[in-house]
Amino acid sequence: MKYIYFLAIIFFFTSCNNSGVDNAIKDISSLEQNSKLKNSDSLINSYIRFADANPKHDSSAYYLMHAAHICVTNSKVVKGARLYERVANEYTSNPIVPQALINGGIAFATIPDPAHAKKLYDQFITLFPKHPRIEEVKKWSEYSGLTDEELFRRFQERLNSKDTNL
């Protein structure tokens, strides 16, 4: 008899926890569908709260990516960059990590925080050496943090070396 009570208590707490997750997902979905709120702080905060409360849920990494995108497009670039970095560091086995590293690097580069951008680009290069965008990211890493004069000098050198090869 005690065994049945124990199972009933476990079932109760498990179902309460699942309904809380389901309700949070429904709340997020209704915010996403509201045209006035789909780029709002309310939605960003809902995404982040969900991920904080449910870090192992399949949707958490995607919600953080959405929150980061909204932040970056709404001129909250620092917050968005940090959210992209969070996705890359907390959801290492998720298939969106390469995009999170790229987006985070680009966001940090625009702040500008070239050292942080380079860190994310280098992390991408280390983790995804066979990724289709590897050459592009290697270039970004190479040029990250260079002054305008250094970039111009490198560009001129490349042009001059191509002219001699003609």
C-alpha cells in the first residue's frame, strides 16, 4: 500500500512539472503569435526564463537563439552576443552550436569586441574543422581585431600578389 502512495506522489509531481513546461511553451507561443509582442522584451525574457528553468529541454537552446536574434535586431547587441555564446557553451551537442558561434562572433565584432569575436571564431574552428563555412570563419578570425590600416594593407598586399600572378 505504501508503494502505491509513493507512486501516486511521484506521478503527481511529474505531471505538475510537465504541465508547467507545457504552460510555459503555450505562453511563449502566444507571445510569438502576437505581432506587437513578437520582438518584445517580454518574449526575450520568457525565452530566457524557460531555458533557465528547463536547461535540458529540447526547446531551450532554440529559445535562447531566438532571444539572441531579437536582441541583436533590436540594438541590444551585447545581450544577444552573450546569449549566442551561452548557447554554444551550454548546449555543446546541439546542432545549432555552429550557427550560435558564428552569430555570436559577428555580434561581438559589431560591438566592437574583436577579442571576444575571435575567441568564438577560434572555438568554431576547433570544434567544427570540417564545417562548410570553415574557410569563411578562418578569415574572420584572422582579420578580427585588425585596425582599418592593417586591413587595408593586407588587402593591398593580396591585390598586389594577384597582379604578379597574372
